[in-house]
Amino acid sequence: MKKVLTASITAMLLSACGGPPAKTDSQRFRDQADADANHIVDSTRHWIKNDTFSNPQEHLAELVLIQKRLREVRKVYSAKGITEWQLDGYQQIQQDIDGTLPHLATHAEDLLRELVDRTEALRAQIEEVKNRPYSAQHMDPTGMVSRLSDEYNNAIETCCTAALADIRRLLVRDKTRYADHLALLSNLTPALEKMIRSPEHIADFRQRIDALPDVHP
């Protein structure tokens, strides 16, 4: 009997020291997805500076890139058919970006107003050239209008339109909350063309900016 008990105890000890059970194919599949996603998150942190989220209007290009990288994280799981997942690093970065969106929507309103002011100034300059007496013209009116248009295009690209395009790419994260802002930003080029042709469209566009809802929580 003593030998039987000893053998049984030895067998139990050997069984307990056998290490963790081998992972299933499903577990290894999930571990690989987590590893791939974490690699993207870790590399994304390279683009985050101390004031990226506290001063977002100065880091629009980086924010667009970071948001693109987070989409790649989601694609890792969707490509593998994994619908339930959570990564702390991903969640934190996404929350930080989402926290900048109300501020960026307000910043977009300021840029839109500046854009309208510059467009109105261009209209006034074009009208002045068209109505200038021929004797007072120092160059061909067509050439003058072309020069003014080039200066205008360069100025609005620098001040406004490039930034507004980046803000639109970020606001689409929540199409419902920012629907009115996105409606203006998505149709900016035809709106500018209308404003250049008619002062009535300038007044109308200003009203639409002023009517944008307050999106701050």
C-alpha cells in the first residue's frame, strides 16, 4: 500500500510540474493579431509630441497621420475576423484625438470666416480693376485679374484651405456630431467659386458659418 501511495503522489507532482497547457491555434491567432496591432500603436507614439493634443491646430498633419495609423490597427482585427478586442494604448490615443475635435471644429469656423474675408477682398479688387478707367490702367485688366487670382489662391492655401482639409479628415470620425461642419468643408471649392461671382453668396455663407452648432460638450 505504501508503495502505491508513493507512486500516486509522485505521479501527481510530476503532473503539476508539467508547465502551462499548449496554446490552441485560435489563441496563437489572436496573440499574433494583438502583437501586430501593438506594433502599430508603439510606432504611432513617435508622432505624438508634448502639445499634440493640447494645441491640435498646430499639429494637424501629425493628427491626420496618427488617425490613419489607428485605422490600420482596426484593420488588423477586421482582416482576421476579430470583432471583440481592446488595446489600452490604442484606446488612450483615440480618446486623446477625439478630445481635440470640438476645438478643431471651432478653429475651422475661424478659418472659414477668414476665407470669406479674403474672398470678399478679392471680389472688391477685381471690381476695382474692371471699373478702373482705361487711362489709369498700368497693365492689361485680364493680366491683373490673373495675378490677383494667383495671389489669392496662394494666400488661402497657406492660411486656410490646407488646414481645413485636414480638419475635415479628422471630423469624419464622428459624422453625426459634426455633420453641419462637414457639409461646409466638403463643398468648399464650389462655395468659393459662387462667392467670387456674387456678393449674395458671401452673405449667405457667413450666415451658414454663424449658424453652425456649438459642438463643445
